[in-house]
Amino acid sequence: MVLTGSDLVARALHKQGVDTFFYIMGAPMLSVESAALALGLRGVDVRHEQAAAMAAHAYARLLNRPGVCMAASGPGTTNLITGIAHAFVDCTPVVALGGSSPASQSHKGTFQEIDQLAMLAPCTKWSDRVHRPERIPELLGYAIREAMSGKPGPVYLDLPGDVLFAEVDEEKVAWPEPWDPDRRPRPAAGPAEIRSLTDLIAGAERPVVVSGMGVLWSGAEAELRTFVEAAGIPFFTTPQGRGVIPEDHELCYPAARSTAFREADLILVVGTRMNYVIGHASPPRFAATAKVARIDISAEEIATSPRRLDVGVVADARTALTQLTDAVRDRVVPDGFTAWRDRLRELNGSKLAEHERELADDAVPIHPLRLCRELRDFMDRETILCVDGQEILNYGRQVIPTYRARHRLNSGTFGTMGVGLPFGLGAKVACPDKPVIVLHGDGSFGMNAMEIDTAVRHDLPILVVISLNGGWTGDPAKERPGRELGYTRFDKMAEAFGAYGEYVERPDDIRPALDRAMAAVVSGQPALVNVVTDWRARATTAAFTEYVT
């Protein structure tokens, strides 16, 4: 049987277990997209290729498997770059397929000719170009394994038009084994390393665990919970890793985070980078005298730790945590950390009580904290929350807890704005039976606002809530250039596309509007609630940089 390169791409995706892709139609990928749809894959066509990459990102995060996006040649593929760069910095396995101008016509100035591979290489874990059609299944299989192995990350495969249109005898094609998550390598910690970790824990008085997305990619949420309960150690997560253990767990003290970090005498970092998000685990955020131990699947991460490690372990989180739990049960008594837990619990409780008084603000314009409180009290524990923006991102981080692994998506380590609505689309495609809420700033919403049309066209009933503070950021003195955006009636825009819209100006009207909007969502209609918030409100959080936006 004779197949084209396009047929081989579609069949290779199908054989690898891919069931969904996000894309915008365009040559030379049209035949790939048609063939994939004919095989039963679901194609979600978005309004900007950036959104395709971002939706694939959310899909990957929710399902712990590769997310796939496609784009046409030239501008179609270059439009993927921000979404792919975001996935790269967030260590998320997005498989990007870009059509490109014919390889046989290179350097002749053919239509949309540009070196896409060179542009994608710096923001992918692996990238390559297909030169012979019979190698498409092999290279696609390699791409998927590369995306999911070790520290996950995005990959890119460049598909020249003449390769896609070329014909090849199926007998000449070698089909690789389908990617199998159960066969993912899971290196273990060595016995000496486990003894060293156990010694550190047994000798500590004020230990903390700091975990991140690596625990979730490992599928180690149960193992992390078992470990902290067995050892009696308070745990904290990065924003990306929230929900790995429910945040109302007895060992979770989010309001005491700064004190815990500052006073801890042992920091166990599991499955997260020691980057700016946790202050590089260095002073002044953490004590200079604290011992530091780290478990990470990436040898490079261990080798380049910004602070000297007392113990560094290259291992899979699930495997190492299982080993460590067995070891601490013989050496560590959880009651030994009772005084430490009591201190953090008391501090956490007093701060939360004080915080609740702030959240009850009845002022008009609405304070973003009040909006977050209303949303917090409205959501159920199974809700997937996507948060995107400037002030609202920080306020949402302070107020709204997460109770399920992978159920919190945000602007990430790269700080990418515009991810919210595309993340919501990808989350709803991945988990159609779960409620999905997107909490947006008005500036970030505008970046991919047309994706509300995608939600309507593809029957993706999500709830979008916008903090409408009239600009890019809170600015009490109105001194930041380009800050003003005006108070756009995004609710009317949503209605024009066929979604349900509400406009809210008073705090007591937020909950009734959310109830009506969710009723529309339950009936199958996307909804948007546009809430006017105070432009003067400026969130305070840990300083990530030497400058502010």
C-alpha cells in the first residue's frame, strides 16, 4: 500500500495513542489534519497558534501525557513559539508539529521559507526535521519518548511540504513501539543516599518539604503524602505543584510559609527546581545554616543547584519517596516535630483569621480579594482552576486553595500572560466531566480573548471570570506607562459569540452572577462574568525580581 508522508504522520500519532490535537488549518499540514480526523483523532481548531500550544500544555498537565499541537508553515509555526517556550520553562511535554516550505527548494526564497528549526531549537528539549517520509513514524515516536523521559519538556518536529506529499510503500516503514507510560524509567536512590537523607531528617528539629511539578509528572502524589505523614514533616509546594496533597491537610500551613522557610533547619526539595520561585532556597528566604537535601530525576538539576547540597539524589520521585518512607519509619518519630508543627499551625490559623477579615471587604469598586473569596467559596473541590494575569494571579494565589493534583494551572515559571483561556480549553478537553474555571485579568484575557469563540464552537462549557481593573496592573498612582485599557464589556463580546455573559459592579452581586453563569455552563454553554475591580489594589508577594511590572 502506498502512503503519503501526511498519512504517515496521522497514523504514527494514532499508533502512539494520541487522541487529540490543537491546531489551525493551513498548508502543508492540511492533509495531515484531514488524515488524523479520519482516523478518529479529535482536532480542536483555535483562533491563534499560540493558543494551540497553550491548550496542548494544559492537556498534558491534566492527563500526564504528551499534548500535541500543529501549525502551518512560516507564521503558523512561528506563532507557536511563545506557547512552546512557556512549556519549555515549565517542563511540560508538548509535541509541536510544524509544516515547512519544501526542503528541495531551500535557499530559493520559496513561499514562507524561514529556518523554523533554528527558532524552535532554543525553546525545546529536542527538535529535528524529517528528510525522508518513511522515517516519520520513527522520529515521531522518538519525539514523544524524549518529551516524556526524565525531566519532561516540549519537542518540535519540522515537516517540509515535499516530505509530506511524497509517497512511500508501507512495507518500507518501520513502526516503533507505542509510548507506554508504565515503562517510563524510574531510577532509584542508592542505599547510602537513603541513609544520608534519613540521618538528616532524624537529626532535624524544624524540617520542611518543598515539592513541585516533578512529583506530579512522576505520579508520586500518593507517595509524597505517605512520606510526610510517616515523618510528620510540614510540606509546601510551588505554585505549579499545588494540590499534590489537599491544602486543608493537617501538615499544610500555607499562611505560615515565610516563617517556615526562614526558620527551617532542614529543607528537602523534591521534584522542583531551586529557582526564583523558592528564592533559590537561599538566604534571606531560607536560613543560611539550614541543611539542604534534594531529590530530582535530572542529574543536571542536582549538579547545578544554586546552593550547596548536603545530599543530592538523582532519582525518580515516586521511587525515592517510597524508599525514604520505608527508611524513616524505622528511624523517625513524627512526634519529634510536634513543637515545630504546633508553631506553624498556630501562626497559620491566626494569619488566616486575620486574612478572612480582609476578604470581607464591601468596598466599591470591588477589591480583587473579595472577588477571590467569592470564587473560593463558590468552587467545589473538583474544580480545575486556571489563573492568569498580574494582580489577580497574586491575589488568587493567596486566597484560593487547591485540593486535587494537577487542578491548578497558572502563568508559570516563565510568567506568560495570555495562557488562561487556552489553558481552560485544554483542561476541559482533557477532563470534560470536571468543572473548569478561568480567573483572568482583563489585560491577559485580551491576549487570547478570541478563544471564547473556540469554546463555543467546540462545545467546551467553561466559566471565565475577569477581574476588570481597567488596565494591565494595579497602579494607585497611575504612573506606569501604557497601563490604561479602559473598562471593556467583555461580557457583551462573549454574548456575541454565543456564550453567556454577566457584568458585575457590586460585591454582593458576585455570587448570584456566578450561580447564573454556572447554570449556563451546566447546560452546555460557556460563560463569562466580567467583574469591575479596584484599579488601586496592588498585590504584595515575595519579590521575584529586582524590578516590578
